[in-house]
Amino acid sequence: MQSFLSYLNSKLTPGEAGNFAWATIYILLIFTGISVAVIAMNWLERKILAHMQVRLGPMRVGPHGLLQPIADALKLLIKEDIMPAEADRVVFWLAPVIVVITAFTVFIVVPFGPTHAVTDMNIGVLFMLGVSSLGVLGIIMAGWASNSHYPLMGALRSSSQMVSYEIAMGLAVVSAILMTTLTPDGVGTLSMIKIVQAQDQQQTWFLFRMFPFGFLAFFIFAVAMVAETNRAPFDLPEAESELVAGFHTEYSGFRWSLFFLAEYAAMLAVSAIAVTLWLGGWMRPFPHWLAGDGWDAFFSFFPAATFFLLALIAFFGTVRMPKHPAFRIQKAGLGAFALVLGGIGIVLLIPAVKDRIQDIYWFVAKVSVFQYAYIWYRGTFPRYRFDQLMKLGWKVMIPMGVAVLIVMAAAPAFNFVW
Amino acid sequence: MTPVATPFFFYFLAAIALLSGLAVITRRNPVHSAVALIMTLLSVAGLYLMLYAPFVAGVQIILYAGGIVVLFLFVIMLVSLEKAVREYQFNHQWHVAAAATAVLGGLLVYVYVKGRGIFPARAAVMPETLNTQQVSLSLFQDYLLPFEIASLLLLVAIIGAVVMAKKRI
């Protein structure tokens, strides 16, 4: 109990402080947070895609289809879980487990704030890249164990695609890590928290450091991360028009939903890497240019304001609901939802909460920009052909990554830094 | 911070490594062998972590478990498994291999019994924050030339692979 309370004043992550109780709490919080985020993403993706295509999207289950993801989750849990007769039982069972474990394990080092991470590893970025690269094993195993043609084709495509783009991704990450050495003492780091602190020290995001090379590295990463997570326009492993559903064709019910969960968790994880490396992690916008207590106070109202805005939108929805007895339950539900959102906003105004939530808010806000971009890509870009994908990976991204890396490594050696 | 490098973890990881290593050579299905190989590699990565070498552990996960085993699986999936399962698992080199194993095992026992003085009585506790820096210093300062020669060798191997795989360049 003593150590439980005393940690509140600590300036370390629970993992570094060796505080087991708080580490468990953080893990549970992150796990719930990711799961809720995946549910929200599910709804948002369908709604945003629908609006991009001038459709309505889910409208029936709850006001504006808000309860659709819950209905879907229930459906998936109740659905029969089929295992093909000729499938390799052990590997078939193991594949979704591996995919989910790797997708969630990487969040151990994601820095939501200077103290808001489960732990800070000396090899943080390496750990994230390594563990997320293990996810491809689950996909290959799923495709092979199904003992069917479409899954095998999907798994082959997926593994070759992920192995290829991992190289470009690694080159981009190394260029960003090289930028951490541009501090006066010249010591670089791989730890996620120290990378953000290096950007704080250099008073710039690595996106704008040594422009345009920092930006190019970010661009390579942003393309490679879409390919790594098998999302449109690089979703060839599960291209519906050719492969039914790719590597998870034979999966159904709960096992399929595990793949779904892992896909979205992996999207969040790679976005978290991108935010940490290039977009200043948990730092609020312009922490040095707009410094001072007044600006600090101004920016500290953003989390509450966001929730108040959401509450306002929900409230307008309630008011505009048709006056018909059939809508009574929906109306009450949406009104209650508006009240809950407003209540969260009020809680976020309490000074103690307001100070602690800042870094988490800005980190999550930056990650959500990437999540929106993912949906946007899916709504805009046509799917690549497989040879085009490989050509882009090997003949454009990797040479560009090597060039950026050479500049990043050579320029500081000649004291040529901007 | 209390060290996690307790004997329990060592025996736990070592047991997993050995058992899955055995599974690698005894499973008839090559995909099962590859999955067991992943387990071995991951538990060895855990052992590196216990030796305060997080960088080596990370590289082990990225290169071996994430890269090489993926390529293994890639090749295995394209092989006709029905034929591989029916094939003799232990072929004519069985006797030679057993002899070699016995000799190596004998050497291990001999070193363990006679050479206790070689090993330090207690593992040196190093700050793990230094591991990455130390690796880079020894690679890029102390042993720069051997390191570059090794990279040249790898380049030759890559070019060789491309030349052999492509019919027309």
C-alpha cells in the first residue's frame, strides 16, 4: 500500500520503478483502452467510408448505428466456430493467438507520456519492431494450417509483402534514431521515452528536422506501415476480389474476431511508433514557440473541450430526433450518452486530472490522425497489383530509405546540421 | 530495482529452449518443427535478456524469429508435405551423427568438470542501459575491419543468391 501510494509522486514509469501493482494497472488500462479504441474504430471506419461514398452506413442499431459494433461483437461470439476437417489443428489454433499476443505486447513500451508507459526499455524501438514483426508468423501459420488454396495464397503474399516492407521501415526508423544524436552531448538512444525527450531538447519534431530528409524518412515509414498492417491500398493478402478473404478465409466466429482485433491493434501500434519518432510523441503543439503559463493553461483545456464538443454533437442529435414514439428509447439512450460524455469532460476539468491527462490526450490525438488517414486511404486509393507493390517496395522505398540514411549519417559527421 | 534474473527464470527458459529444440528434430511435420524453432529462439532471446544484453535479445527476435524463420516457413509451405511426412526421418548418417554428438557431449562434460576456473563464479551485473553502446563501440571502433569484411561476405552471398535465382538478369 505504501509503495502503491508513493508511486503517485514518482517521475518513472512503473516498470523502471519496479512497481508491480501499478504496472499491472497500466497494462489493464492499456488493454481496455485498445479494445475500446478498436470498437470505436470499427464504427468510425464504416461510417466514414460510407460518407465518403455518399452512403449512410450503419443506421439501424442505435442512433446512427452507434451500437452496431456491440451487436457485431455479440454475433461473432455466438457464431459457430468452424475448424476445417483437413486443417492442422494445433497450428490453426495457435495462429490467432500469436497474432493477438504480438499485437498487444508492443504496447508495453508505447509512451503515452513521460511516466505513462508500462516500462521504458533501453531497446524500445527495436522491441516494438521485433515483436510486431513476429505477427507475420501468425499470418503464415493461419494461411498454411487452413489447408486451402486462398488462405495459402494470402499468407504467401502477406509474408513476402511484410518481409519486403520491413526493410524500408527499418531504414526509416534508423534515420530517425540517428537524429536523436543531434543533441549537444551527441548520445543517441533507442528508448521510446528518450526519443521524445530528444525532440523536446532539439525544440522540433523530427518530421521537420533536417528538412526534407526527416520528412522523407517519415514518408517511407508512413507507406511501409500501411503495407505492414495489410491495409488498403496494400491489402493484397486479403483482397476480396481475388482471394475471398485471404489468410483468414477459413476462420469464423471468435477466432476471426481475434484476427480483426489484432489488425486494428497493430494499426494503433505502428501509428504510435510513427508519432513517437516523428511527431513529438506526447508533446502538445508548439511547446517552445508558444511557451509560458498562459499557453499551458490554454492547451490544458483541450481534452475537456473535446469531450464537451462530442457531448454537444450527441445533444444536437437528441434534439433533432423525430418526435415519434418509436424513437423514444433511442432518444433517451443518445441523451444519456451525451450526459456521459459531458460528465467525462467535467471530470477532465479537475486540476489533478487535468495535469495528468495532458500528455495522454495529445498522444492519442496524434495517433487518431493516423487512424483517420488509414480509413481515408481505404476510401481513396485503388488496390495495388502485387508486382506493383513489390516494385514500389524494392525499387522506390528501399533505395530512397538508403539515400536518406546516408545523408542522415554523413551530414552530422561534417557538422552540417540544420 | 530488483533484478529479474532469478534462477527460476533461467531454468524455465532453458527448459523451454531444450524441449522445443528436441521438438524441432523429432516432429515429422516440418511446419511444426519451424514453430518449435521459434519457441527455442525466443527463449534464447530471454536468456540474453537475463545476461543484461537487451540489444542482442532484440536483434535475436528481429533477425531470427521475425526474419529467418519466416523465410523457412515460406519455403516449407511450398514443399509437398505429404511426401516429406512419409520420408525416412533418420537416414544413413544416423551413426556418424550419434558419434559426433557423443564426442561433443564428452567435451562439454570434460570442460564442465575440469575447467571450473574458466567461468566467473558469479555473473557480472552490468547496467543494461550500456549494452547497445558497448555493442556499437566494439563493432564500429575496436573491430571495424572484421565487421566490414563480414558485411562484404554477406553482400557476395546476396549477389550470388540473385544470380542463381534469376534466369535472366
